[in-house]
Amino acid sequence: MLDREALLHLMGKIWNAYGLRLDQAFRDAGVSLNAEQFRFLDLVRERPGQYQEIYSRALGRDRSSTTRMVQSLLRKGWVTRIPAKELQDRQELDTRIKRIYLSEEGQKMLDLVAQPVRLALLPLWENLAGEEREMLELLLKRIYSNIL
């Protein structure tokens, strides 16, 4: 039986191995996207219009690396940043605060890599019975909600 620290270490190893698998899948598909960019775009699709710091915390990244990621994605046209004061609610008075959204090009990129992502994930599940998959998903969701 793994202790909590060993379990967290194992989860980190799984996360890293999954990233390597995604990177290879994207290279094989001839797509100029990496696992970190995919994870960021996927999070923005899942939770649009958040502040950069929210995405930073959700991905476990520091502020400066998140800033570099956002700038890179902006240059590629995959995300947009909209000053909060320009949004409908206009409750945010700080003009430095910007919300991040997936652009149409970003959505196209995620659509393009949907199949390679599925293929990269398939081997992760193939040795698990349906009931085991459901239990693993339930437990991982519970761990994730406890972390947030």
C-alpha cells in the first residue's frame, strides 16, 4: 500500500508520462502543439474567461511561466485577452486585469488534435475493466476537488 506522499509522487509521474505521450502524438500528427500548450488550451475551453492567475493555479505553474505561455498562445492566435472593464459586467475597475478566452483558431487546433489525444489516452485505459475505470475516475475527481 502506498502512503500519501508516494501516491502523489506516482500521480506526478503519470502526469509527466502522459505529457510525453501527448507530445509524441502531436509530433506524429504533424501538429505544432505541445502537451503544455494543449493542457492550457483545454483548460481555457473548459473554464473560459478566467484571470491568468486562475489558470496558473489550476495547472500548477508559476506566474512568469504562465505569462510566457499566454504570450506564446496569443502570438499563435489561439487565445485572446479581453480587459475585464470591456466585458458586460464591468464590475472590474482595474484596467490591468484581463480575462482569457479561446479564440476560433484555438478551438480549431483543439478540434484538430482531438483524435491524436484520444489515441494517446487509449493505452492508459485498455487494461482496466469498466468498473475499475469508473472507480478510478470517481477517485481522481474527488482528489482533484480536494486540491482546489
